[in-house]
Amino acid sequence: MTLSEAEKTFILHGVQENFRIDGRNRDDYRPMELETSIITHAFGSARLRLANTDVVVTVKVEIDVPFPDRPLEGKMEFFIDCSANATPDFEGRGGENLATEISNTLTAAYSSNSVFDYTKLCILKGRKCWKIYVDILILECGGNLYDAISIAVKAALWNTSIPLVKSVTIDGNNVDMNVSENLSDCIKLDISAAPLMVTLCKIGDHCVVDPTSAEEQCSQGAIVVAISKGKFSTVFQTGGGSLHPLTLMEKLKLGAKVGNRLEEALSEALSKIKENGEMGFLN
């Protein structure tokens, strides 16, 4: 829905006064609902609802061949499906362009072994490894897609179980593997350093976190930072506009602060899911 100039002015004045139209401060998130193990045939899955934003992530794993320059590492690939029903903006090539942008951002955020240990996916040096496919379906878009997707991806990877390779037999160029079919024999991924994204949306002279779709229409541009244990794994700008270097540094500090807070909330929600098997809430 396109906003009128009067509606944009109303939102702008609210941000200036640190009182947004839904009652939040500039650095507050909306409540979130998180579920895991929602797709029975997947190796891992999660669903995140952030107000009107609804994202489902499924994880599949297959045996593959490692990259020649990374013989001791596995692989990960991201695919985003922007449902045309999620928002009119996804019609035509709009959804395709956004999907490519999000996929490239996730690939950059997860590119380093410091945020995700790809050596844990190695089966046989230079010959066999696990490849993780992360499929992301955007069911509904109500703003702040990057943050929502990053949370759902991390939760789905936390939920993932990779089959245990019990033995490997090499006969010339042939490699035979004995993969356990026992569901209790599996490898869990270490996602403690997996990054979370924080979107800082510039409206007027201030930045807000967790922007609604209406606030995104009022934005002169946004910065998305991926935070891993308090450190930046990637930073990029979306939309137009510009930021003074000093202002940029202030916003990066805000992003790190908010990212740490988001990480604590996610850890608490996942702990609750592990203990009680219930839906987790992030507030």
C-alpha cells in the first residue's frame, strides 16, 4: 500500500520524537514467534513470524565433492523463493532481484570459518563432503526481511541433524560410505557464531531497527549489518541516500548493540524449544 505524503510526515515526526506509530522506540523490535521442526521430511526447519512478516526455512543435506582449494571443507548454498502473494512488490522481476540480493548477502555473511565451521562438513579430504542447501520461503512481507530471514536461518541450522558417516571404503577412484539410518546417530551443527542481521533504516535524521513496510517507504536508505559474537561479518547499504562517516560509525555501534540483544533473545527462545518443545517467543 502506497503512503500519502501526510502519512509519511506523520511517521517521520514520530521517529524524530522516538515514538513510532506502533508505540515502539527507535531501537525496539516487534514481538516474534519462532517454531522449529515444522517440515518433517527436512533435515532441519524453522518458521519465524515477525508481525506481518512470515518466513519458512528448510535445510537439506547431500553428499558432494569439496572445492579444490578447500579440500577439508563442506559447502552451503542459499535459495530464496519470494512468493508473489507475499507483497505486490514481488510481482514480475521485483521478487527475483530481491531474492538474488538476499542470497548474496547470506553467502557473504556465512563465508568465513569464523562464523560457521565448514570443516565439520568434511567426510573425506578432497573427495567427499556434506553440502547444505538452505531454502527460504517468504510467505508474507511486512517489513524487515533481512533480520527475519537471518533469525529463521540460524534457527533452522540449529535444528538440523546430519546423518553420521560410520565408515568410508576407498577402492581406486570409488568411495563407498556407510551412512547411519538411525535417527539418533547424527551430527548437530555449531551455530554459536552464526551471524544475525540488523537493519538500520534511516528516516529523517535518525535510524530505526525492525522497520515496518510503511516505515521502509519513508526511508532514505538502510544499512544492514551481520553480527557474529559482537563482530561484523558483513555490512552493506540498501536503497539510496548517504550517511556521514561519523554518523555511520554511530549506527554501526547501535547495530552491534542491537545484534547482541537479538542474539540473547534467540538463544533464550531456542533453549525453551529444546527443553519444552514449545514455540519460542522473542521480545
